[in-house]
Amino acid sequence: MKTRSFIVSGAPHIHENSSIHKIMWNVFAALIPASFVSVYAFGMDSVRVLGVSVISCIVLEIIALLFMGRNWKAAFDGSAAVTGLLLGLTLPAGISTGIILVGAVVAIIIAKQVFGGLGNNPFNPALTSRVFLLIAFPGPLTTWPLPRGLENIKDFMGVATVKAGDAITTATPLGAIKENAVKAMPSIQVNDLFLGVHTPGSIGEISALALLIGAAWLLYKKIITWHIPVATILTVFAISLLTHLISPDKYADPFFHLFAGGLIIGAFFMATDYVTAPIFNKGKLIYGVGIGILTIIIRLWGGYPEGVSFAILLMNSTTPLIDRFTVPRPFGFRKARNQS
């Protein structure tokens, strides 16, 4: 009689038509609306910033893979391109090419390849680079050129514009609120924050609408889930609503905090990074709440007007611990009864 053998393989046993290549290039595509808005608002200088950032990240990835004796074609799986695009979108227009190249080195070499490449990095590479550049080059990273339509304005949200080289610069909405909330808040227009075409700031963070269009695509393609973005945004909304009700002259309303700065791009495109975010849904909710709390604490009472980057990186460090304590109970599992 013929003996039958059974081969038992490791999980996962359910396969779908997905790959790193498809996931990453879908994320890249989801960021295109925000990129188009940045080009409209800041002109060809936005193209330069995004182009240098993306190309330099891909080239550095190729160099790193060749140095480590790996297949250099893996640099075109989309992960380096996404890192470059995210990094570029978090920078101001007018930033020098040299600073962008330094940022690409930090993102690809230090924050990613040193740890073993994609899937091994403990911190989001684009955010790691952005925070490094903010600390190393605080002046250029906080110089905000006026977008199209505001070139001749003398005062923006209660803050005077300043001549910086060939550009006219001013404060971001978050910076204006931090500097003088009483003077700036009457000038807040939520519609401008939502559309972004008349808002100074990082080139990819100015339009909440464009980012939400891209986020909707990611949700539709099931590349991300709602848990982290919703937990983050609702936490920021709840705390900012409470502080606004307590002192409306000192603290901006919650819709300002939702649409100003990098909350939307951070919540949907960076906090949801597969490598650095928790795996399980319960952990994702805890992670998102933590990001929201840290973000609003830094915004309201910290030394920086924006706290999203710092909040996500800090919560990246808690991901292994969150995963450890949020593993779901296996199907059919029952606790052993006490026989005593």
C-alpha cells in the first residue's frame, strides 16, 4: 500500500495578487495629487525639490545594493521612490539641492540600508531624514516662500512677510498661531487650509484635499486600513476641541489642527508604513492614539509649531512592544480551567 505524505508549510496560507512593487507604486501614485498642487502653488522650484529627492534616493539605493552585493534592480521596487517623494513633500520650496542630497543620504543609507534594507528599518526613513534636516539646518527648513496668489501680500495671518534672498517668506499657519494666536486666529480661513493653494508650508502638506484624495485611493486598494489614520485624527480633534472650548482666544479650533501642517500626510502616508507600524488592529488603534496625543502636545505646548514627525518617530520605537501585547487570541483558543 502506497504511503501518503503530507507537507506542512509555514504561514501565510492565503495568497493575494499583491507585491512590494504594486504596493509602493500605488502609494507613489496616491501622492501625485499633492505633488501637482505643490507645483501649482510654488512653480518649477517644487519640481526641482521633488525630482532631486526622488532621483537621489533611487541612485543611493542602487549604490547601497551594489556595495552589499545585492541585486541592484531591487532599487526600482518603488520603496526608494516613495521615500524620496515623501521626503521632498515635507520640505519647503526654495530649499537648496545640497540639503536635499544630505536628506537622501540620511533616509536611504542611514535610516534604511544600515539596518538591512526594506523591512528591517525601525524608523520611517523619510521622517528620520526630515527630523535630522530640521535639527541640522533649522534656518532653511523653516523658511517658507509664499505660494502663488500671495506674492504681494504684506501680512499673513498677523505675521509680516520677510525678504529672504530672491523670495518673500512668512510663517506657516501653525507657526503664526504659535507666535501670536490672538492676532493670527481671526485671519484663519479653513477653506484655504483645506485647498492649500494660498497656504505657506512644506510643499506637499499644504492641501488637505489633495492628500485625502490620495488617501482614499489607498483605502480603496486596501493598501492601508482606517485604524491608524482615524485614531490619530480623532485624538487630535478631541484634544484640540477641548482646549479650544477652555480658551478659544489662545487655542485654535479643531478643524484648524486637522487641516494645517502635516497631520493628514503623516496619518495616512507615514504612520501607516508597514515596516514601522503595528501589525494588529488593536495595536494600530493604540499607536494612532499615541501619535495624536504627542502631536497635539508638541503643537500646543512644545518648542516646535509642528509635532507630527516627532510623534510618529517616537511611536515607531514603541511598535515592538505594542505588537507583543496586542496579539489576537487564536481561533478556538480557550483558557485552561483551574483543576484545583
